[in-house]
Amino acid sequence: MAATKNPFGRTRPQDDPYAVYKGPNGFEWRVLKTYKRPDTERADAYARWLVAARSPYTFGGFDMGDEYASNVRPYVLASCTDEWREHYG
């Protein structure tokens, strides 16, 4: 039996992310890649996403790097692909 492929394992460009989450005071995370499949990620408190993040401290630009999924998910899902909505709602 073949392993299920991660549908979000390919890195997307910053201007075409899988999802955009928004927080208070201008915080924004654009999800560009996940390292685990959504079904296995839920059990891992340290699951990471590659994000482009913007805040009042980035002066209008984005900083790219890994972020714990559990730090981003509580915020508002502002936009996403249909496939992302299917897995993360």
C-alpha cells in the first residue's frame, strides 16, 4: 500500500499561497508549504508550516520561515484554496 502524499508539500509563491490567516494589528501569515499531511499533523504539537509573515514589525514586507501550525491555526482564515478548506476548514 502506497503512502498518501502530502497535498501541500510543494512550496508555492508568496503571492499564491495555499492559505492566508489574519490576526489583530496587521499580522498575516501566508502558508506556502506544510511538512506533514493534514491527517498526521493534528497529532503533532510541533508540526511546522513554511510561511511568509507580515506584521507591524516587518515594515510592509514579509519574513519567510517556519512557524508552528498550532500558532497560526487559531487566527482567522481569510482566504485559501478549495483543497485547503477541505482539510483545514
